[in-house]
Amino acid sequence: MPSFTVYKGSKDGSIVKSKTTKPDLQDDQVLIQITASGLCGTDEHYRTSDMALGHEGAGIVEQLGPSVKYLKKGDRVGWGYEHDSCGHCEWCLSGKETYCPDRAFYGVADLDQGSFASHAVWKESFLFQIPDSMTDAEAAPLMCGGATVFNALRMYDIQPTDHVGVIGVGGLGHLAIQFAAKMGCDVIVFSGSDSKKEEALKLGAKEFVAVKGQKELNISRPINALLVTTSAQPDASVNADWPLMIPAMAPDSTIFPLAVSGGDFSIPYQPMIQKGIRIQGTVVAPRNVHRHMLEFASLHKIKPILMEFPMSEEGITEAMETLKRGRMRYRGVLIPGKA
Ligand SMILES: NC(=O)c1ccc[n+]([C@@H]2O[C@H](COP(=O)([O-])OP(=O)(O)OC[C@H]3O[C@@H](n4cnc5c(N)ncnc54)[C@H](OP(=O)(O)O)[C@@H]3O)[C@@H](O)[C@H]2O)c1
Ligand SMILES: [Zn+2]
Ligand SMILES: [Zn+2]
């Protein structure tokens, strides 16, 4: 029976080291020794829940269940937000298992294990082989952050001729800039201040706007697709808000609100109608798109910019504080055994 260390959230927000024991491996289950885990903005939402945290995992296959078919001991694999789905509903059959009514998602299912841990047990069919061109630490943030932004661009047919906007240069945002630029799109970035300008341009953005306090945008051309990768809904006190952004949208354009947030979504109504603007919700990526994301990242050398922290109660706490204070550049990665 595999038994391993996990790090959990708790009522007062402190990180608690705990132990999880699983039954002997069954069917296509795989035991993975974790070598790196990304820290995603969504983990912050579960910090006060009594559950194992982390959903951007990378590691090495240590043990195989009796019906594992493709993976071998020693293979490098990653996993993300979804751990299982029913396999026979309309959404599973059409390659959109992220919308399966019986999906097993982080925060809802399998609360006894996550990627802030020494090991985890997952189904082979929800694991992804890590390309040789990337380290485990580089691959981990792609498992949720990379998959989410790639999915928005890929699933909704963004064209290389499109002007793609990204609001918020964090873990998701700095990957969105790279993916969209490498897809051939013109990328414009909206960030609270000028502090991330140089890096955003290096990552492939053509234009950068420090939006806090601006009353009107003066940009090169209207935006066809806008990825909202802020940690909360756009807010003028931090960066952009909708009355500022909507006039910058092109007719027949799409807004992808990716931020996880409570409350309602509210934007100026008439301009949305008059310009035919679509609001497209989206979550992570189904497995086929996730695989393409890894291939694309490998081919085009897309890599997250990382800050490493030890995989320990102190290391996770420090990483989460760094993210909360807006000091992460640009994705925190927890590494077991790091001093
Ligand atoms: N839909 C999905 O499937 C999915 C998947 C993964 C993550 N998410 C969500 O996506 C969002 C971004 O995640 P992340 O890991 O990239 O977070 P992150 O690294 O914290 O980046 C968020 C960025 O938002 C801006 N920001 C900071 N505080 C803000 C505030 N109070 N209000 C508005 N903007 C603020 C900052 O950018 P600037 O400094 O450039 O302004 C910051 O770098 C989170 O809400 C996360 O939960 C959704
Ligand atoms: Zn995430
Ligand atoms: Zn299903």
C-alpha cells in the first residue's frame, strides 16, 4: 500500500504536512514520485480547505498497476487539474472531457492527494509524458497554466492574423504571451504598471500598456481575442476594467475570462451587442489539446520563467506569500529536497 507525504490547506490558511495511504495499485493506476510542482493562482483559493494542495505535477513513474499499457518505470510524466472522467458521455466522446458531468477535478475529487507531495497515484490515461526538451520543473507549470491558455487559443480557432490581448502578466499570462506569439499572433499586453514591460516584450509581446489609472486606450489596432489572466476579475484599482477594455475590442471578437472568481461578470451591455463580442468561459484543456500543448511548447521552446522553493511547509508558505504579494516572476515551482 503506497503511503506518502502530502501538504494540505487548513482553516486558518497554514500549510499542514500529512500522510496519505492508498490501496495497492489497481487497474491502470500509476505511482509517481514527485520531482516538481507548479504553484497556480487557483491553489490560493483552496488554501483554507482541508485538502491536499497542488495540481501542476511532474515526476517519475515508480510503480505500475496491473493494466498499465504504455508507461514504464522511470518515465517522466505530468498531470494537471483533471484526474478522471466517465469516458462515455457526449463530452468525453467529443474530446471535451473537461466538461464531463462526472469529471474528477482538483478541489472537488481526490482531496487526499495533490502535487504538493512526495508521491501521488493517478490513472495512466490522465498522465502526460514530458518531452525530453524540458526539465520536470519547466514542465510542471504547463500542466495547468500552460494548458489553460493554450486551450483558449487552440479550441476557439485564434488565427495567426489575430491581434491577441493578454491582461495580467502572471503564471498564465507570461505563458499566454509566448504561446500566442509563437502561433504567429500579434500580442498586446495589459499590465497594472510598467514593471513587467521589458520581460513581456522579450517573451514575444509587440505592444505593452500599463493600464492602471488610464481613462482611454490608445493602441495600434483593435483586439480580436482577449485572454483575461488576472488573479481576480479586472479591476481599475489594480489594472484594467471593462469600460476601458471594451472600446479596444474588434467587432466579432472574443473575451476569455480565465480568472477564477466569485460574484457576477458584468460588462457594458450595448457595446457587446453592437460589436458582436463573445464572452467565452473556458477551463484547462482536454487531454488531446494538452498533448498538443506539450508538443508545441517543446517545438517552439516555450518555457516558464521560474522561482524555485523547497517542497516543505515553509517552502510552500513562502511561495504562496510571494504569489499573494504580487512578487512572483512568473511561476513558483516547489522542488522536493531543495534546501
Ligand atoms: N480557467 C481556468 O481553467 C484556470 C486555470 C488556471 C488558473 N486560473 C485562474 O487564472 C488566474 C491567473 O492565475 P495565475 O496562476 O496566472 O495567477 P498569478 O500568477 O497571480 O497572475 C495573476 C496576475 O493578475 C494581476 N493581478 C494581481 N492581483 C490582482 C488583482 N487583485 N486584481 C486583478 N489582477 C491582479 C497581476 O498581473 P499584472 O501585474 O500584470 O497586472 C498578476 O501577475 C487565477 O484567477 C487562477 O485561479 C483559471
Ligand atoms: Zn491551475
Ligand atoms: Zn464523461
